Amino acid sequence: MAAKSIRERLSGNEAIATAMKQVNPHVVAAYPITPSTEVVHYFAQYAADGEVDTEFVAVESEHSAMSACIGAQAAGARSATVTSACGLALMWELLYVASGHRLPVTLAVINRALSGPININNDHSDSMGARDSGWIQLYSENNQEAYDNYLMSLRIGEHKDVLLPVMTCQDGFITSHAIENIELLETADVQKFVGKYSPERHLIDGKPMSVGPYDTVMYYFEHQYQRAQAMNGAKKVILDVFKEFGELTGRKYDLFEQYKMEDAERAIVVLNSSAGTAKFVCDKLRAQGEKVGVLKLRVFRPFPMEEIAKALSHVKAVAVMDKADCFSAMGGPVFADVRSACYGLKDRPLMINFIYGLGGRDVTIENMEHVYASLSEVIKTGNTDNFYRHVGVRGV
Amino acid sequence: MSSMVEIRWHGRGGQGAKTASLALADAAFESGKYVQGFPEYGPERMGAPITAYNRISDERTSLHSNIYEPDFVVVVDATLLDAVAVTSGLKKEGAIVINTKKSPEEVKPQLEGYQGKVYTIDASSIAEEELGNRSLSNTTMLGAVVAVSKCLPADKFLTDVKVSLEHKFASKPHVIEKNMKALERGMKEVKA
């Protein structure tokens, strides 16, 4: 049965803070960093005002924030934090510790460019750099998806077949600081949906156990195998949780969104806020009779390889958008994965990559029009030798 | 899509252009609209030129870029006319609203040949008279742009802003009347 929906207007940061308040986690340990600072402010206020029962730990760094979350989660507490950019970089060592110990901590990432040179604006260099850390990654086009993804992230990570930490990403400033309409759930419905956190085992359950001792050559490999198996199996749980959430809210999500893809000859693959701009341009070109579509990634880890290959199998040419470069000299991280996913196809689409929007460079209608036009040129020539491209950078 | 109104605000850091854009988003939301209100973050410091934006429409827009071809432009600080290309991309069917003592005819030479309607209002003096502070002109500018753009019904707008102010200044009720006066004067005194 569908739950009652509350019409509101919130920024992306307010949406995350509201979701966290409604979840009422046992422990939140956080350190402020632009542009996620507001979430920490709001939550500290909720804790001070007694609006949540959470133990709020005002740590002295992000390294400590993640460490505190790991310790708390190991002791049976639902724990959460939020960060951006260099804050996520400072958590790096602990990201692997959380996933390696199978502790489903939740982390809201407000995407911001990594230094240097220092920049406070949006790109995906922070979370894309953490893509191989064993965390599930969900990406959000707007405040609504940030809110919804956050609520679902607990159910996904805490599921006994998964037990992996989850990061929910949205674009710093572009959505984190933009007021937009949003539909919220009532707190009682959120509580019912996320349920009580009751791990099978934890540090203080009365039966002595250790978490985090030296993992010898005899066992380490097996533990890594198990972590990989957990990620392999996560897709099924994610789909189940999406389905249940869809029944509750009427908002139906999939591993990725296919926008006007049925008969598309040219497609843009993109994630987060720029997917909205791509859809806007897609509509504009469709009105002129052009067969274009958008594939918006929502779940990036685990990577939905088979599904993406299938969705792109009928497309003539694909442009994969990366708001982060990984300096491999062969394109960005999303491109590498999407191209790899399509390798097994008998008739592979032509595929090129665009690095875009780094350090807050605005992503415009013209940028997306340029990308679709480039795909027309690629279809005409059949040549993708120049596959590693940039859009929106001056002088290129 | 044609029902979407796009507004660009130009101000200087500390003058409340961002706050005004968020207040407009609030009021439009209360009128049942889909809204976006967002600032463009450059180097944040007092006095630096800043830009903020509004999109107001009957359907949710998925567009997440800045606004390059606004229907309306609001200039909270007239000293920006010589520093920023405020009319850049502004639709000629639209209008620009400027906080200045000057008449529209007097400021036109500073608008790089803009062909659309030009409105002015001495919002800083109104702010001084009603709120005792020349730098609190954003409330008056909010009233002026709603009157010029007709993006929201005037009566409903006034009620919604009052509710919002009552919420914001629950502990300082005397501020509410003064701000409402500044807002109403913005709506009435803006001139073409």
C-alpha cells in the first residue's frame, strides 16, 4: 500500500539531513567540509535539540569520522556519516576497513572536486576514486533521488546477503544547495521501511569475538573472495529493495534509468545532475525527430554489466560522460566500465568518451547538444580513433 | 516548457541576492509551482559579484545548468552595471529590474543596447526608511520582480511571504511588519 507523501521544497543537503533525522541512526560521527557542511550543521542541531536519539560524535577529522562509524557499527550500532572531496580522501584507508569487515556504514557523499589545485565545486573525482573500495555506490540526479537513495541504502547494505557499506552520491552545490520540490515520507513510514538494525553478531552481544585482528595468509584471500561475492550478489538485493520502495512511494527505480532509449540510435550515458540536463536536450532533439536517448546510471557499484550491454546493444553510437578523469590515458572511469560491459556484444555500438564539468564548470544545454552532434559524426565516419574527448574545456 | 519562468539575480556578496532567490522559490512553492532556487558559488566574500537563479514552472524541470537566457534579471546593486554583463542573454520580451535612484531612461546607456523593458526602483532608500538599513534592499527587490514578472499572483504572494516571515522571525514579530512594508513598496513603486 502506498504511503502518505508530504509535499516539500528542500535543498539536496536538507534532503539528506531530513532522511538521516527520520532514520535516527544510533551513531553519527562527522567532520564538516564544503559542500556537505550544512548536513553536519543540521544534524548536530537535531542531536542538540533532542530531535534524534543519535550519539553525535564531533570528531577532529574524516579519518576519525569513518573510524568511529566502523567501531560503532562493529558494536552493533547503525552508524552514518557525510563528507565531500578531501574529506572522503582522508577516509580512504578506512573505506576498505569498513567494507573488508563487512560493516554496513552509510555515507552521504556530496560530490566535490579533489585538490589540487584546490577547488570547492562539483565533479566526481572524490567518489569515482573510491569506486574500488568495496562500497556500494548509488548516484542521484536530484534532491528526490538523494533522499530516496539514502533511505534505501540502509536496507541494501544491512541485508544479510550483502553486508557492505553504501555511499549515496549527489552533486555538490548543483543539487546540494539548490532548493527544489521534493516528496517526503512520514517519519513513521521511514522507520517502518528501514526497520530495526539487528546484525547477527556484534562486539557486545555477550559472546566474545574480535573484529579486525591480523588476517593471515591462511585466511585473507578467502575474506577478499567473500567480499567480492557479496558485491556480486548485491544486485538482486538492490532490485528487491527498489521494488519494495516503489510499492511504498510510487517512485519506481531500476539499476539505471532508460530515457527514450527504445528506438534510440544515439545515446548519452551519464550520472548525477547532468543526466537531467541531458534529458532536457534529449526532449528538444526528439521534438525535431532525432532518435536520441539517455541512459542514466544510478547503481555504479556493483556495476550492472549485463543489463547495460543489453540496453545499449541496439544503439549505433554511445557517448559515455565522465565528470572525473582517472589519468589512465584511456578515458574516464565510467567509460572504461561501460565499454568493457559491451565487449561481449556481437554488434557493439560505436563508443566515445567525454570528460566534462570538472571543478564546477557548468554543464550546459550546448554541451549536451555538442555530444549528440559528435555522435552523428561518429556514425557517419564509423571512426572512433579519437575516443577520448573533452567538452566545455577552453582551447580544446 | 513555455510556462517556465527563468530569473537571474545579480548582487554582491552579503546583499542577500541568494536569500531573495530562495525566498522567491519558497513563495512560488507555496503557490503550487515547481521551483528551483540556487546560487552560483564563486569566490565567496563580502562585496564580490554573485549570481543566483530561479526557475518557476508548472512541471518539474530536469535542467540543472545555470541560466544563460533569462526571462528576467534583477540587479540588487547598480554598481554592478559597469562590472558585469547583466543583460547577457536576457530575452527582449523580458525585463530587467535595477535597484537605483535613477530613472529607466537614465540607466539605459549602461545596458549595452538591451531592447527589452527596463524597470528601476530605489530599493536602498526604501530599505533605509522601512528597515533602517540601506543594505537590506533584497526584500524590496523581491517585491519588484514579482510585480514586473507577474510570475506569481500578487495577493497569494503577499500572504505566502508573510507566513514565511512569521515562521522565520517568530521571536522578532516587529521585523515582520517592516519587511512586509518594504516588500509591498517594491511591488508598488517599481517603475518602467
